[in-house]
Amino acid sequence: MSNPITSSDQLAALRLEIDRFSEVRDWGQFHTPKNLSMALSVEASELMELFQWQVGNEDFALLADSKKEAVAHEVADVFIYLMRFCSVTGIDPLKAAEEKLKLNDAKYPAGVVKGKSDKYSEY
């Protein structure tokens, strides 16, 4: 019986695909941590732009299909740049996320912050 493919395996495979995409275009010369972090910020801003001027409590499911598709494409851009940034810097995004969740758990104990949105320094 073979081992099932894990999300971690899928992430690693996608990261390699993103790296190959860059490599065949000779874009590595431009993919410095500075440039990739800036590109990531730009793409995140483009994601925010899709929600600009909304009241803020609109249900995503009720958006037009074209808007949902645009949001998905911007999410993909953010994710792709993040994965490329991780490749260039050698950061394991899953390990980094797990570590950060542990730190946040200590900063924001559920019993203290449940239902509140204040910054940890306010508790």
C-alpha cells in the first residue's frame, strides 16, 4: 500500500513548479527578497482593491462570479509570490506558520481574548 500524497508534498511540488516557471524565464536575477516582498505587497494590495468601498460585511458567496474569480486570481498571485519568496530565502512556510501559531497562542490565550480583537499588548 502506498503512502497518500500529503498537503506538504503538494506544496513542495507546487513550489518546484513555481521555481521552474521562474527559471525558464530567467527571472531569478530579479527575484531578490526585496523585490519579491514588494511584489507580494503589491499583489496583496490588488486583493484589497477588489473589496475597496464595500461596507465590509458583504457575504463573499453573494458576490458575482466574475468578482469571485478576480479574488481567486489575486489570492493565487499572493500565494505564488509568497512561495517564490520562501524558495529564495530558504524559509519553510509550513514550519514558519506552525511556529508563529505557537507564538500567537501564547500571546493571545483563548480564555483571555475570546470574542475580542484588541492587540496582545492591550491584555
